[in-house]
Amino acid sequence: MTKLKPVDAVVVGVGMAGSILAKELTDAGLRVVGLERGGPRETQRDFAMPGIHDELRFARRHELAQDLSRETITFRNNPSQTALPMRRLGSFLPGEGVGGAAVHWNGMTFRFLPWDFETRSRTNARYGKGAIPADCTSQDWGVTYAELEPFYDRFERVYGIGGKAGNLDGKIVPGGNPHEGPRSRDYPNPPMKTTYVGALFDKAATSLGHTAFPLPSANMTRPYTNPYGMMLAPCLYCGFCERFGCEMGAKASPQTTILPVLLSSDRFELRTRANVLRINLDAERKRAVSVSYADAHGNEVEQPADLVLLTSYVFGNVRLLLLSGVGRPYDSARGEGSVGRNYAYQTLSGATLFFEDREFNRFMGAGALGRVVDDFNGDNFDHGGLGFIGGGYLSALSLGSRPINSHPVPSGTPRWGAGWKKAVARYFNRSFDVDAHGACQSYRDNCLDLDPTYRGADGRPLLRMTFDFHENEYRMSDYLASKTQEIARVIGPRHIDVDRRTGPYSIVPYQTTHNTGGAVMGADPATSVVNRCLQSWDVPNLFVVGASAFPQNAGYNPSGTVGALAYFCADAISNRYLKHPGPLS
Amino acid sequence: MAHDRREFLKTLGVLSAASTIAPGFSPEAALVRAATEVAGPPTLSFLTQAELVFIEAALARLIPADELGPGAKEAGVAAFIDGQLAGGFGVMARAYRLGPWLEGTPEQGDQSALTPREIYRAAIREVDDDCDRRYGKRFAELAASEQDDVLRGLDEGTIALSSVNAPLFFGLLWGNAQEGFFADPVHGGNRDKVGWKLVGFPGVAAVYAEHIERHGEAYRADPVSIVDLQQKRVRVDEHGHPVHTRAAESE
């Protein structure tokens, strides 16, 4: 084993959160090492035309996502089952390699609602204590929207988000989301263009009394230079965004917003194919002294550091805490412990519209191109008598349809053969979805822990996921699906198929890469792993950053909030922790 | 369109660069003949000849040739499947492959220890044996309606195979059929981009920033593949995006 010279900080996982923390801490004068389990990835070398426009390689074989032959998770719907390994990617696509999942993401960049950060206290205040189901463990975050606002703003500047403000300093602005929390200023870039699909959705939604606005997008809407001096090119609307790298550098990612500047700093060193095995603690288990990783040759290397930042995907952060014995593992039978508690996901529903005459050029698009209605998200509507809490946004998206993965056919179409072929030819370009992107509350039995049987290629236990939707989510899905159906009927296609969540959660069909929780933030060490600054309650020189900190998932895409939390954490470290190392309040 | 066909025929060696199209010459007929001649039987890396015969017969039923155009067999999907099985997909290179191998719930996903290579190899033998018992013929020799019955039986699990779960095999075959029909021709299927032409997918994307705001105006272009770009058969812009030949412009 090799033991290296100490550095000021080590960042475990060089994706969205890791690149932000590394940049901010090197700017604060620290010497930082970034450890990334996967390989290097750069726009010009790795995302070049024409090979990057290959649906089979990237959207079917998932070349930019995690290689499960080395590490996966195991899954079961409830504690009475035996968890079995996720042998192939399906429901979600964690990243691997420099940039992480923020390379193959779409770029949908929302802010959560003020209500989302105070789910429990505001629900109790408005609807009484009976409104939250008994086994629901959703809680307040320990941080408010107002406290995060400057950091949302910072992230939107760095990632060049295009959108339209709906609430500037408390004043409602036409054209934006009237439900959003007050913003200090508008988005740095204008919204994306409106497609035919978007225009039809807008008209129908408006006629029903809803308010439609452009989806906030990390696909550049004009040439843009961010606060670090990185120049991003405008989006071409080519439709190869989700699951692909952008050959134009027009999608904000660590590669296009931060890494080239960070890598030019002599205070930062990136080590790829460095798979962190554990955090090493001191004898009293109150301080992280180093991390140990396997390098590309399998050799174990120890990197001492004054500060350790876990910034990998949800599963990596939680697994490393459990393997290192940091904090108390969550026991769902007893409802005790915190590491692995409050794993949550996303509840998707919607309607598919099939037309005979209209064509929509569905192959054109961008990862975060769409029109949105937020009137049924969070607590933006009266839940009295509905039997659920939370909600989601409704949208019509134009992400770019590619024919292997997207060839919708109306219900009743033969599964294969001439009838199938005829329907596919007919509807590939004559159909679209109205989606409902719903929240997911946390529950006592939905959690992450170490699997007792299955191991990774590194010989260590895999993370085990226990998850299912609960009655609250089924009711919410039913409600939101009905709203998409109403909009679809007004648009008036020949045929509508409605998709509501029924039956157990399945890990097989792709849903969304919005896994959350397991190392949640909060004000109470009994029910959280990190404090409001994302600092471990047990090991104060350890910070755990990412969607692993979400106590439950809101009805939005999580990345905007991951970015805001990363900047909030960086600010707490730079301006407070470094002056007085120790527990922050 | 005529110009494009000429270019294609040239690449096939049917026309010399200087030749002109004679009166009464049917480009479509020549194209079909030429494509068939040039493609010939696929060269196989993994599949046996008997397996190829089975797969081509199944593909002809799953996505048949009809008045809308060629089907999966004509699109060379068998060659695509052979290539996939010969490569990393065939051995589950990026899948989790450690035991124990237990049967799970549908929600937990496929837990079979068999790789796609092993599934194809075992299932084709067993389906042919099953057909032999019931019809006295191999699958490829059955009438189309009988083949449909067998495929339906595999899909719905009413046919039991001894070593492979029948719906698992059907799902693999059907998934690969769709992939080979719609994937870029660089992977060996979707010959002459017939899958893309069927649905109106332009392939490798051009710059759509302007057209995307033309609501209700269908965009029709001759599809462009990665192969077309690698072999410099189409014009590209300064970023390497193809300049699509739009149908309205070429007709």
C-alpha cells in the first residue's frame, strides 16, 4: 500500500457536486485532490461527431453510465423479500467517469418550492397532523428556500440556465412560474424556443385556467460566458441530449462549466480510475484522517487530507459511509439510526396523445426543452379532501425522439408483426406525451443498507435498496394523471392513453435518474446524517454533498437543488469552517 | 431523390461515375437487386448457419416486409444480432455477473445466469426441436401462420423450453430485432436505412434551431447515417453536422 503526502481536501466523485466543491475550495486557497472511479471524459475527444449520435451505443448500451460489472445495487420492494442484484441498467442510469451523471443528463434545472424545504411543518400547519401518513418520514430540511436562494442564483449563473422568472423579489412576473419562491434576479439566459407540441400544450393549459411557462434549461439558448470565464455555445436542438454527451459543449456539465478552469489550477489534481474504498477515521472515530482507494492497477493508495468531501452519486455516498462505519446505520424494523434512512425517488405519470393528421418533428429537440404547468406541484393547490400530500409539474417536452427507444403505439396495437409495423410508421412522428413529474415522500421501510450476500468486484458488500411506492404516491399519480388527461382532451388527438402508477415499483423500465436520500440533512442528529451545512454530525471534517441529502424528493428534477446545496456547502466551508474547524451550526 | 439514388448506385458500382440513366431504367428495381447482390448472405462471427436461418425466419414475422417497405430480414438485422452476440453485449460485459443466482419477482428484473449468446444458442435448438415434435419441421420451414403461433407461444410463455425461459428468449430476440431495425447502419442492421425511412427519422441530426419553430411543417429529409459521414458521402457543416437533403428540395 502506498501512503501519499497529505492534502488540504479530497473530493470523492468528480461530477456536478464534486467539481463545484473542488473549484470553490481551490479558490479559497486549498490544495484539493479529486478522485474519480471512472475514466477521463472531454467534449472534443469523447463526444465528437458523428459517433456521438449513436442511439444504440449511448441510449441502449448506456456507454456513459455506470458499468454494473464492477458495482451495482441490490433491490427488493419490501423487507420481507430477498434483495437481488440489478444485473442490467433499467429504472435509472447513474454516471461513471469524469462529469458523472451530469454528462448524460438532460439539463432540466428547477428550484424547489419554499414549501418543499418545510414539508412536514407546513403540512401540519395547514392540514393538521393527520394529513401526513403515519409511516411517512418526510421532514423539514433544516435549511429554507430563502437561505438557499443566493446559491441557486450562483448555480444558475455557472450553468447558464435559460428561463423566465415568475417571482422577482416577491413580485409576480408574467411569463414565468407564479408559484416559485422569490428570486433575487432573472435567469442569466432567455428561455428556449417553443415547439409545436409546446404551443399546443400552452393553449390547452391556458384554456383550462392553468399557467404555462418555459422549462428552465441548461441547454444554452445563446452564446454564454459563465462567472468562471467558460464559454458555452448555443444549442442546435439536435435531439441527442439525454444519455449523450454534447458535441457542441452546449449542455452545461462539469466539462463545459468548471473543469477546464479547475484543471488549470496548480492547487487541483484530478486522479481518474481511483475507486475510493473507505474513509479512514482516527482512533476516537471523530475525525477523518484519509481515504483509501484502488488505483487503475488495483493497488491500494491512502490519501491523507484535512477535509473529506463525498460528492459521488446517492448510492456511492451512502455505501461509502456504511463501509467506513461513519454514523449509525438505519434499521427500518426499529426505526432507529440514520445512514440509509429516507431513500426516495420520483413518481411519474402522464398521457400519450396519438394523432392521424399532425406531424410534430419529434426527432428535433433538446434535453430540457418543454413547457410546464406548476399549479399542481408541492402545496400550490388545496389538498383538502384529496388524501395525499405533494404533487408534481405537468409538461409537454420535446427532448428528441429516437426510434429504438421511442416508437409509441396506441393501446390495442399488436405487440409485433405487420400491425405493429404499421402503427409505428404511423405514429412515430404523430404522437407526444403530456407528462406529470411527481414527488415521492419518504417512508419508514424505504431505505438503503448493505446487502448481506452480494458483493462488488472489489469484494465489498453492495448497497441494498428497499423501495416501493405508497398510497400517498398512488393517489397523487392518479390525480396528476387525470390533469394530464384533461389537457390532452382539450388538445384533441384521435386517441389518448393514460399512464397512472399502479402495482409495485419495478426496477426494470427506465423511469428517471432521480434517486434521493440515505444521507439526509436536517436539524436533528437522530433523523439526519448531516447538518444543514451538509457536515457529518459524527465526523465534522467530513461533508456529504448531493441528492443523498434530500430528506424526501420534491416534484422537480433534482439537479438545480444539488447545485445550490453544493454552493451552500462550499460557502459554509470557505467562510466559516476553515476559520474555526469543528461542528458548524 | 433521384440524385441521391444515383449516388447510392455509384457506391454500389452499378453505375460508373460518368454513366447516365437510360430511358426505362427503374432505379428502384436496380436498387433492390443491387442491395441484395452486394449484401449477399451475412458473414457470421458467432451464429451458425442453422441459427441464421432460424433468426431470419423469425425476423420476417416480427417486422415483415409489406407494402410499407422492407422488414427486419431485408434490413440485415440478423447480421446486426450476430455482431451484438459476438461483442460485449453477447457476454453481458457491462452487467452484474456474480451469484448467487436466485429467481426473483418481475420487479427485480432478469436474474438468468445465461448470457445472450447462451440464450440464443440454447433457445433456437430447443424451439426447433419443439417445432419438429409438433409439426415435423423446423421453425424456418413452417408456414407463416404457424411461425406466428410459435412466436406467440414463446412471447406468452405457453411454449416451455427446457433450459431457457421462453418469454426471456422472445424478449431478447424482439428487443434485438427492434434495435437492429432502427440502429445506425454502422452496427450492421438497418440496411439502406429502411427503418429510418419507414418512420421518417433523419438519423444523425442536422442543425434544427430554425426549423423547430415552424409549427406544423413536417421536416422530411433523406436520412444520414454515421457510415455516410465516415465515408464522406454527405456534406457537413463546420461542426461536423450533416447538411440534410430535404425531400421538398430534391423532388
